Amino acid sequence: ADDEEPEFRTIVEMADNRTMDHMLQAPIEGYEDAIVVPQINANNFELKQTLINLVQSNQFTGRQDPHNHLRFFNKVTSTFRHPKVPNTTIKLLLFPFSLEGEA
């Protein structure tokens, strides 16, 4: 009887009753101002209405494939260049126009 393996019991207590879906969501508290558009030092920079319209033609609502949305957004925004404004700044300015509703 000395050759038998001891029996181990593990008791795991749940910290709370949240669902896995809820536990896997990234925290959003305190991140409201995490993405900031850099100051633009160009004298005559403006977003053209046609570019805004193009971005708005494929708005993301949360129900579409987000990868396709971002591919379209990158394709459209990469066509617009300004010598004194980085493309990432242009994307940050335009991205809110690509969303609809709660997305």
C-alpha cells in the first residue's frame, strides 16, 4: 500500500461570477484620452470633403468584418498625402468619420 500515489484535491474558488466574455474584455476606464492627434504645424492643411465622404462610404457599425474595414480605411487614407503632415495624423483625424453609432 506504500506504493500508491497520494490523492491530491485542488479546490479553486472563483473570485467572482463574471462570464468569460466579460472577463476577456479589455478595460476601458481611464483610457478616454489615450489616443491623441498630434498638433498640425502646416499652414494650409485641411481635410477635403471628398476624402471624408469616401471614408464615410464604408462606415463600420460593429457588425462587419473589422479587418476588411481597416483594409479599406488604410487604402483610402494612404492616397492622401501632405508634405508637412504625417499620414498617421491624417488617419487619426479621419478614423472617427469611418465609424457609425456605437462602433
